[in-house]
Amino acid sequence: MRCARVSPATLVCKLGAQGCVVFEGEIPERLEDGILVEGVEVEVLNVLGAGDAFMSGLLRGWLRGESWATSAAYANACGALVVSRHGCAPAMPTEAELFDYLGRRDTLARPDRDARLNHLHRVTTRTPQDWPEVCGLAFDHRRQLFDMAREAHADPARLPHLKRLLVQAAAEGASSTSLTAPAILVDDVLGQDALNDASGRGWWIGRPVELAGSRPLRFQHGDDLGMRLRHWPREHIIKCLVFYHPDDPLALRLDQEARLRQLYQAACAFELELLIEIIPPVRDTPDDSALARSLMRFYHLGIRPDWWKLPSMSAFSWEAVSTVIESQDPHCRGVVLLGLDAPMEAMKHGFSTAAHHDWCKGFTVGRTLFSAASRAWLAGDIDDAGLVERVASNYAELIRTWRRLRAARPEKESVS
């Protein structure tokens, strides 16, 4: 029998778990005489989407001019991954997942339980795929703003309005520098109205979950993270500040690490990005390796946040941190710098080192930009427009400084 009697097309016959067989030209008496490509054995959790996944893998190879054996191997692997997961279209693998699985398929009867594959699926299906620049105004402060209001003898009920004004300042500062997507950090305790104002505009939005000042780490709204996160928009990034040092007392360190693992698992479950901010407690002896060792510890625990927020560092520390991220999670979004109420000139000095490192995407700085203006506003010395103007000006100045330093970094030497 010849295929050409009915159609000149190549025929691909699926054989389920056994794989598939490809026929070009004459169809032989036995299936085994075609191009037989063995399948892979997985535990089937769901059959929806298996055919679509198979075809997508087959077309991936065929459209790139791959052999039928290679194209069919892609097809079998895509089908196996989809049937081993719950869901249909959301379970489809990306290219990174496909090739990782092909390299280990014989050892993965339950791909749905493989941490590496699950991480690859999470980070390679994120939207948008990249944030090359994050220049942020951070005003997720709660305790510090209550202190400001008390010192100014101002009504703390004014603080939610202050946060809405800071959203305006972020928009104006970004506009004056042609920054297309402003970045902000804002809470839902004093800043829910500000969050509402900023959401839906394509901004980079981080939202804290930590109980302000807690050490060991505790969560603002209790341990039932699912109850809170299930209502978050997908565009909101979970931000968690932890006062952590890898040489902390064992009980304290294990407590904090357990909380971060709980948070990371919740972020994965609710498909939200996670930013972990690390502030090492001040010690008598400076330790340039502390941040890199902290990141490595978290990665060893299986905690792979989308973002890190770190203080300004020495060149040595930046190299160490960059090496850890590159080796442990090359799909990480990157690092943003924190401010810690540092003077503007000190902040710019920190930029001069950070701007040389690709993993640093920018900054999310707060009190450096808004503290003085907010105190004046709370005291009644300036009005709403004055606050917005001053904060927007400071924000724009820092954006321009970051961009200037970033543009001035030396080009990497090409390797022949």
C-alpha cells in the first residue's frame, strides 16, 4: 500500500506510551518497519491536551528542518509532560522544559514532582518575559510613617492619602524621564487606595507581606497566606523583607527559613512572582560574603525567588552574588537595590558599583526620595502639589543617575 494513493503527506501514527511511528512513501506490513520512535513512561494524571501537545512538539521539529526521529522525540516528550500534569493548555511545556526533560526523561516517572521542571515551567511562562530596567519608588513603609505622623503631630488617618500622592509622584517622575513603566512598592495596610490607583497600568508593583520590623519573620496578616494571596492580581509581586544573616543562631535561622519556604510555595501555588529583600543585621565585623552565602543557603533550600532586593555592596560582594545567581538560577529576574534612608549622594555612590553588574536591574528606593517632603507635608509646610513635585523631582534625579552610570559601564570583552 502506498500513502500516495490517498495523499502525498507523511503519516504519523501515535502509539500511546509506546511512542509513535512515522511513514514516508510506502506503508510496510509491520509498524516496526516505519520510523519507530519510542515513547517515555510517565504516570498519567490527565489526558486533556495530550494530542495538542504531541502535535506542537512534532511541528517544533518539522518547521525547523529536524529529522522525523528528532521531531517525533519532541512530540512524545511534550505529550508525556502534559499527561503527567493537571490541566491542558497551562501544562504545555516551554522549550527550556522540553530540553531539560529530554535529557532526564528515563529517570522521571513523575515529572509533576520534579522541582527543576516545575521551576522551569514557572519561570519560562511568566509575562512579561523580561524587565530590563526597574527604577522604583518604594513607599511600602508602615511603622516609619506612623512615626513621622506622630513626630509631626499629624493625624495618621492622612497617611493613605499620602500614599496616593506618592503614586502621582511616581507617574510624574517617570514621565519626565521617559520611563515607560514606573516601579513602586506599596502596602495594603495604609496603601490599598494607592494600590488600586496604580494597578492595571502596566507598572512593576511590589506588595509586602512581612510584619514590619519582625525578627524572626512574621507575616502581616497571619500565616494563612493562601487566604490573602488568592485575591491578589497576577501583576502584583509579593515582597518580603527578612533581617537575615547566614551565621544567625540556628533556631532563629531555621524559623526564618521555614517562613520563607512557606511563602515561596504559596507564591508558586498562586502563580505570583516573589521578591525577597535581605537586610543583614549589623555585626561588629563586616562580612563581604554574607549576602552571597545567604542567597546560596536559600537556593539550597529550594527557594528561588523571581527577584532579590539587596543593599549596596562592594565590588567583591557583587561578584560573589552574581556568581551565585548565575549558577543557581539563570532565569532569575535580577536584583534591585534598596535605600535604607541613605542620603542621596550615598545612594548614587552605591549605584556606581552596582551599575557594572548585569544582574542588577535598578533600584526601589523609598525614604531617600520621599522622607523630607512627607515630613513637610504632614507638618502642613507644603501642600499636595508641593509634595508631588518634590518627590517626583528626587525620583527623576535618581532615574537619570542610574541610567547615566549604567550607560557608562565598560563593554565586556568578547571571547574569541
